[in-house]
Amino acid sequence: MINTAPKGLEGIFPFLTSKLNLDPNSTVITQFKGGYSNLTYLITSPDGEFVLRRPPLGLKISKAHDMVREFRVLQALQKAGYEKIPKPILCCEDEGVIGVPFFLMEKVNGLILRNKIPEGMNLSSDFFAKLSKNTVDGLLALHQLELKDSGLLELGKPDGYVTRQVFGWSDRYFNAKTDEIKEMEAVSDWLKGNIPDSQQIAFIHNDYKYDNLILDGPINPKIKAVLDWEMATVGDPLMDLGTSLAYWAEEGDPEILKMFNLAYPLGNFSREKVIDYYSQNSNLNLSNMLFYYVFGVFKVGVIAQQIYKRFTLGFAQDPRFSGLIHVVQACGKTAFKSIKTHKI
């Protein structure tokens, strides 16, 4: 008996048989839980395990959900010698298979830290201290990759990047707006009026946080692979650092913002220490880091707003999405407070 494919992957089995010689009778496909954007599935067969990525259901494809581009990012990173990625296997641009483009990559086994420490797992403060260091080291390594020969430079438009990002994410917020949140609007105005001169160019991930890292395990927080390259591009590396800091929750932060990153348990770097460590190990000028952090928090709020809007329109039924408006509110207040206090 042929196994049933999950919703959104109807018609996938003939493709898997043709391209990877997988037997539909012994191949099982399950969707990974978690995540708020592109959909990820585990394909298990006697011939091995694979991971499939496709865009969200019922949504017009945008750059953030461009599977072909994400596959090319992985290929370019591989060419650049960046080893902390799942090996890209194949990409299907034929929408006749499942209705949208998708790609397959290798399955990397390890520990992924979500919004809480896994039940029964004891992670020490030393573990989190090492993880913090490894995480920032990984970001530094990414930002120092060679761009031209690898093809990474072709995956972005660095000129005017910061300005485009500020105005682009502001537009996305107002296009997805559902509630009056005065802090988000004030932060949008502040960002437009405080864009720093950006001279730095690097390949950036744009969603670099703990739950996009596959770790060796609960004893050794070595990073085996970085996931979710859908927003990766060429631009100002401090925009990348700012987004990571926006997710880097501390103990005193709003509870609702702690669900995005386990950066608050004892042993983790503080945001200030992340900035200091990054500064000590790069040649970049971080004097405008407040701007980059505020932008990062604003962007997180806009992402939550976009998903919440999809939920209100009925395009997404995940019950987690119903509370995302509170994330938007918390991001607005957090960013606005940072502007007023000049503290990150």
C-alpha cells in the first residue's frame, strides 16, 4: 500500500521514485512542527532520510518563500566553503509536481533548541556560555566569506541595502496592519530618519538564532548546521547582527518575546556581551548598533504582523498564530523604549 502524502505534497511520490528511486510503499513523509514560515518535511525511507522545503499553503510566492533561490544560496555557500549547512540535493521548479517549487536537502541530526529546554534535558550554564560564543563565532565566520568567486555576490544588491530594508519592512507593516499600535508607527518613522551611512558588505543570514541551529548535542553545543536561509542575501552585516540581537532574549524582557530564543537562561551572553564579542573579533564600527537593534526588533514585529494577518484572513489555521498580535505590540514597545533610553 502506498503511503499518503501530507497536505501540500500530493503527487510527490512519483517524483521521489523518479529522482531518488524511493519506494512509495516504504517511504514516510511527516511535517516538522514549529516554524512560522516555509514548510519543512522529513522524508524517511530505507535508503535514507531527506528534508523537503516548500512555501506556505495558500500564499502568493515572494522572495522570502522562493525555494529555488534558497537552494541556490545553499549551493553558493557550499562553493564558498561554508560547511555548516545541510547539503543541497535537488531542486524542482516544475509546479506540476506539487503546485509550487520545492527542494530537497540532507537531514542533519542533532539538537535544536526551541522555545523551552527539552523535557528531561539538563543544560548547564557552561553549555549556554559555550553556545553563545559558538553562535557569535558562526555569525562572524559567515560575514567573512568570499563573495565574488563563490557566486554569493550575485544573490543580493548591497548598494542601498539598509535604506531598502527600512522602507521595505515599513511598507510590509502597513500593508499587513490590523490593529493600531502607535509604537510600531513611531519606530518606523524613527528608523527612516536615522539611517546610518553603511560601508560594509557581507553575506548575511537575516534570521540567525538558536532555533535555526543544529547542535551536536546537550553536552557539546558545537554548531553542525545553520537552517532557514530563505532571507539570506548580501548586505550590511550589522543588519544581521541587529536581527540576532532582537531575538536574543534576556531575563528581564517581555515573556512573550522569550519564546523565540533560549538566550535568557543563566550562562548565556547578554546582548551587550554579544556586541562586545562581535566588535572585538571584527573590524566593523559598531557605534550605530542602537539603530541596527531597533530595526531588528521592528522587523521581528513586522514578521509577526504578517503571519497574524494571514491568520485573520483564514490562510493559516495554526492556533499559535492567534496570539501573534501580542508579539507585535511587545516588539513596538521594546523598540520604542530602546530609542528613548538609548539602551539595547
